[in-house]
Amino acid sequence: DKGGWDSFMDKEIHEDPSAVRNTLIGRFDEDGEIKLDEVHIDAEAFRQIDKIIVVACGTASYAGMVAKYAIEHWVRIPVEIELAHEFRYRDPILTPRTLVVAISQSGETMDTLMALRHAREQGSRVLAICNTQGSTIPRESDAVLYTHAGPEIAVASTKAFVAQIVAAYLLGLYLAQVKCTLYRDEIHQILDQLKQMPEKIQWVLDHEAESINDAASKMINAKSFLFLGRHVGYPVAMEGALKLKEIAYTFTEGFAAGELKHGPIALVEEGEPVVVIVPSSRGRNVLHNKVISAIEEVKARGAFTIAVAEVGDPDAEKYADIVFWRPECPTLLSPLVDVVPLQLLALDMAELKGYDVDKPRNLAKSVTVE
Ligand code: BG6
């Protein structure tokens, strides 16, 4: 049931706020103590973990990439991201102290399942982050942390992505708690900030939909798009690029903005749309200026620039042709809001082109072959 929306994808994007809210519910108490009682790995085993490897495909892998920035910062252990289909064919280094985190919306992706089987055979523990109760990936894992995004029907994943980030962040905060790498107050503060994210996402849905739709109609004939970001904005850029490929059949590529001068800038020609995820300018964030100069660089070569930026950012306003605004929020949490305009942009572009947004050509919701 589309509940009055034109498509499941439209409905599911509008469920981004509740996906975040529901994934947080019941996972910590009033004092900010994380409680992952459902995860049957004892605290001592968690304390021993010295490396995390995330295995996933598509959107789920980008959620894992976002989580790397937060978990390494909070827990001070290395986090690697590996596309599940590459993982077991290269003899990865796995020990009993490695935690393999398998992220999957459907819980049935064969590539991810084969990767987790390999990890368990090598003696590592596997924790699944999954949206589908009772599916194969959680059943075959040592533990599961469910994302409570609700059933996702549209092939292109949206609300599951934000829920996966939240679940991975809860795991990171739990590790920080048992390993004492963050103070209780710090964990409490991050949880408070996470709790505010649903309303920030809602703000984007309420205030930016019209300008995103306008932008989509301006760019309807574009043959290709580039997406740029840095730090957590980098995986968001790749996710934005993936959404547009999947449902609008547009050639897109997501890049780390710093890589621009090492190659991708050669692609920029007159009128080329370039979508840039701009980090906050607060706290004299050095990356802000670097990303703004990336906008200037591509604009000087004729690009049509679209920025996703924090409300009131004077540089985004000055340099980008179009700005999709998002409310102020901490850098590590910004992917939860920054991805929303990119989901809407892909939806609008596909609808304007007359495509079936829920069932894009050649794709399946869960790919159960290797
Ligand atoms: C793909 C889907 O084939 O599988 C993507 O089309 C999805 O949308 C990817 O991100 C991974 O799926 P899952 O269910 O393992 O998260």
C-alpha cells in the first residue's frame, strides 16, 4: 500500500525520519547507556575486538563507509569496508578479534551471505545489520542489530540507508562504551544529537522539495552527472550518484572532491551538472573551504553546480548555481540529512522522464545469486 504516495520510493523517502527514530528506540536508557541486549555477544568479547570489516553491496556499502568515519573516531580501531563480492576471493586477514559487520537491507544478498560464511569459517564473529526479520543473513550471523526502517519495497534503497547508518553508529557507541574510548557524557551528547535528526530530515522534506523539483526539471536533458564530497560527504556523493543511475538511468559518478584535480575534472564540460556535498563552515572547518574551491574549479570550466549545504552558508550561496539547504548538525551526523535531497532529486528526475521509479529496469530488490 503506497499510503497515498505516487510511488513506494516517494513514500519511503518520507519515512526517512521514522526509520531513524525507530532504529534508535529502546537501544539506550535515560543516562545515555547503550543497551544492545538483543546482540548476544558479551561485553568482554566486544572489548577484545581490534578491527572491524564491513561487508556489503550497493547502498549498504555506502552506509558502511559513512560509519567508518564515526567508528574510527570514537573507538580508535581500524574499520575496513569491503564490497562483499570482492571479500572472500582475496584471502582477507581475519582473526577471532575481527568483527565482521554484514550490512544488508534484505538479508538475502548472496554476495554478502557468502562473505559472512567465509568470515565465520576463518573464526571471526559476524554481526548483521539488517532490515528484514528472520532473513538468511541474520540467521547465519553470530548476532544481529535490526534496522527498524519498516519494509522497503522500492528497488532503490532510501530509508534503509539512513537506518543502517544509525545502527552502525549505535554499534560504534556501544564499542566506545565497553572499551572506554569515549566518556559517558560524550556518548550521551551524541545520542541527544542523533535523537534530533528525524526532525532535521523532516525539515529538508518540508522545505526543499520544491526547489529540488525545479532543479530536476532544469537538468532533465543532462547526459551525465558528477557528485563530489569529502570526509563523510564522499560516501554520500557515491550514494547520490548510485540513486540517479539506478532509477533515472543517467551516467553518474561519485568522487572524493580532492581527487577532482587528479582526473575527473577532465570530464567537466559546459553545462555538466556537478552536485557537491558541502561540509559545515562552523568551527573553521578546513574542509569547507576546500570543497567550496572545488565548486569554483568546476564552475570555471562551465559546470552547472548544485550544492547541498548548511543553512546560511554564505559561500555555498555565492558560488553554487543552486543550493539545497539542510539544517545545522554535527559533521558525523550530516549524511543522515545530506542524502535526503539526493534521494528526492533522483526520484524527481526519474518521474519527469516517465520511468517506473519503484521497478527500474535490469535491477532486483534482492540479488540472490553470486
Ligand atoms: C542491490 C539493490 O542489487 O542490492 C540495491 O538493487 C541494494 O538497492 C543492494 O543496495 C544491496 O542489497 P541489500 O538487501 O543487501 O542491502
